[in-house]
Amino acid sequence: MVLSSKDKANIKTAFGKIGGHAADYGAEALERMFLGFPTTKTYFPHFDLSHGSAQVKAHGKKVGDALTKAADHLDDLPSALSALSDLHAHKLRVDPVNFKLLSHCLLVTVAAHHPGDFTPAVHASLDKFLANVSTVLTSKYR
Amino acid sequence: MVHFTAEEKAAIASLWAKVNVEVARGESLGRLLVVYPWTQRFFDNFGNLYSESAIIGNPKVQAHGEKVLTSFGNAVKHMEDFKGTFAKLSELHCDKLHVDPENFRLLGNVLVVVLAHHFGKEFTPDLQAAYQKVVAGAANALAHKYH
């Protein structure tokens, strides 16, 4: 699903508004995902998953930073995410179904924090963006 | 069968009581049609679905959205028996409407996003988790009579 120029504009604007909160939103989305979809916890047996966990905060920052970088490289996601793509394919091997779950929780988080900006069009663009990122991250799985 | 603790049931019902169905009615169905445009395939006779504003403002979308939300509200009142509550609707969606049950999952998640949008921080991760169980239960119940 291709990102139109309107999608790209929406995504850039959204990330501009998210700004320095990307790390916090990453952590919140992870917490929402672990609570809403408990099967996702199977990938983090080594983590303290309790509320406020430092490990979840740190991991949320990783997720937030990666998405911010992706939003800056919309015309070349495969290149920008190549290392992460390798990591997910060869080391982490997170089942592809889970990307949808985290993507959903990221949308929920952004919607909760940006009521004025989260219009249906922006919602659609961000959903497409996250789907594209997910596709790139699973592109080397087989 | 979906299991809810007493606290979850109370929290779910309490939030739902605050949902302004008149305001929300266009939103969930409307956002489904905007974010996942292929779902428009079921609404050829709804008229103007050519733009985001046309979809959200479309009176048929709003009317149908209200039906859907009201039905959902009914499910919230009968959380011990989603399958019973949705049995007739399940048959209808299979035999007459021919809707792929995947669409119920999509709509359920759009509803969760709309709730987050409306309630902000009040829609905590715990409350979201409870609602994920509701929408999953509803989607499964709506698919249950498919054959």
C-alpha cells in the first residue's frame, strides 16, 4: 500500500507534533500491547513488564526513535530500516502478526494524546505508515 | 467464552455510559470506511463516499453507525453471553450481508481507537485491555454462526 504525497505530509506533520514524546509513546504503546494482547509478552521473558518498568521505557525509546527515523525517510524505508529488518529476521524473529498489534497500540496512544490532530485522514496515513514499516521489518523473514 | 472480572465489567460499563452515541455514531463506521477503504464494498448504496468529509458526514453512514453502536451497547449489557446476544446478527451478516468476519475485527479495533481519541488519558492501558476483550468477544460472536 503506497504512501501518497498527502499521506507523507500527514505523517511528517504528526511526527512534528509528537516531537520529543516519541520515546514515551513507544513505552506506552508497549504497555498497552502487553496488557491488551498478553501473547506478545512471550517475546520478553527477560523483561520486567510491570507498570513503569525501566526496561519497557528503554525499549519504548528504541521503538519511538526508529519510527521517528522512518518518518524522516519515507521515500526509502527499506534502506533506512535495513539493519532493523535484518535484526527482526535473523535474531528476533517476532511473528509477523505481532506488528499489527503494536501498530494498533501505537495508534491508540497517539489518538489518546492528540485528540485535535488525530483526524480520520491522519489516522489513515499513520495506519498505512505503520503497515509499511511492519512490511519492511518482516521483508527478510523468508 | 470471554471472562471478565467484576472490576473489568464495572469499568467497561462505566466508560460506555459516557459514550455520546450521537457523536460517536458516525465516527467508528466512518473511520473504518476512511482508514480501510475496501470496507466500502458493503455500502454501495450509501451514496457519496468520495472523500473523508463526505464519508464522516454521510447521513446513511451516521445512521448505520448508530445501529452498530447501539448493538454494541447491548453487548456491553450482556457480557456473559456475547454468542447469544449476537446470534441473529451473526446469521444476518453471513446469510444476507455476506460480510467477511475480518471486518468485525477491523471495526472493533477502530472502535478502540475512537474511544482512546474521545477519552484520552482516561482510556488507560487497563481499560483498553478490557475493551480489547469486548471487541474480540463481539467479533467472535458475530462470526460464530457462519457456515
